Amino acid sequence: MLPHFDLDTIKFGTDPQTFERAIALYESGKVTHYEDDAYGCSAIVVGTHPYRVFVDARHYDRGQCDCYLGQKDVLCKHMVAVAIQAVTLGEPLSDKEKKRVDEVVCSGKIGELTKEHLASVKKSIAGAIRYIKAYTGPSRKWFIYQSSLCEGVHRLAAIICELPVSKQTAKLLIDLLLRLDHKLQFGTDDSDGTVGSFIYEVVALLEEYVGYDPKCAEAFRSLIGKETCFEWEEPLVRYLDEGRFR
Ligand SMILES: [Zn+2]
């Protein structure tokens, strides 16, 4: 069976603690009797007790586990461990594959992206932003919806952390913020602040960019006169007002 999800889906869609615990189960060989077919994969995961686990071939976070959480329909580490087994086929995971990026940090490298690299970064941003969608469903789907927002934000964070610092990449980030802002104003239900706090993190990153290279502030010009949903643009526009950049 080829699962319809990959390691990134699992990594970015699962909360950090559950993901880490699932990795530990997987790496210590606790996923046993693994089998799969067109519908999904099943295994016995040896935790406090041996648990019988099934994971849907299409959605790694759907299935069943007879542990305490699984019985309450909560995604548990056993299901995530089986999903990992399904995508890795038992191969060891590299440190990079295991590493989650949960916050935006500056690469500290100064420079521009090549034309080809810029195009591919734009493409991955567009891919990640698709997870941040408008919410129209019934309230019982809210949990799944929220995990999609988290997945989108974590995918974006992973892309952003790799970017070199320059006016070019600052502009890319401003465009991203404006797109996210537009989504918040038109239909994305960000009640738990997932997207909002991400925006603040990127604003702080852009301030750091200016510390590395003052020319980055030129990218903030497009924010002049914009009304954003919680005035996140203010600290950036101030760089222009105060003449810190000429
Ligand atoms: Zn479980």
C-alpha cells in the first residue's frame, strides 16, 4: 500500500509531544506485526500494554487504537508510530527528518535566492498556505480544521527558517504576511491564535532582518497605508517613519 500521506504530513500535523513519543516508539521497535492493504495499515504497538492499531490509508490521523486516548477518538502516539512505519517502511529516520520547526528563526545568512530557488520557494509557500483555509464546516470538524492550520503554519516556518536575509526575501515575507492577513479577514477562523502568533513571529524576524541589513526595510514600503487585522504592520512601518532607513 502507498499511503496518501508522507512524513511531512505527519510531522507538521501532529503536536510536538505526540510526534516525539511516536518516534521513540518507532525507533525502539515497538511497532510489531505491521501489515497493510488498500484500506490502511495495522500493527500491534507495544506500549504499557500491547495495543491493536489501525491507520487509514488516506488520513494518518484517522483510524483506531484501543488505548485510553484512542478509545476517545484522540490521535495517540501509537497511531502516529504506525503511520511513521507506513511511510518509512522500517528505514531509520535522519535527524533532519525528525526535526520539527515550531518557531520562526533567522538563518543568519545574508544573500539573495537565485531565480530558480526563489521560484521553488514561492511554490512551496503556495503549497503550505493551502492548509490555511477558510472554515465553513460544522463545529465537530473544528479540531481537524485547527490541525490543518497548525500544519500550514509549521510548513511555512520550516521554509522561512532556511531563507537568507536580504531585501528580496524580506519582500517575499511581506507578501506572505499580506496573504495570511487577507485570509484572516476573509473566512479563516483563527480562534486559538495559530495564524496570529505566526504573523507576530514573522514580524519579529523581519525586524531581525533589518538588524542584519538595513536595506531590508525597503520591502516594508508596500505596507504603508494598509489596514491589517491586528495592526501587525505598525512596528515595520515605523522603520520608514523614523527615517532609520533612507
Ligand atoms: Zn493508542
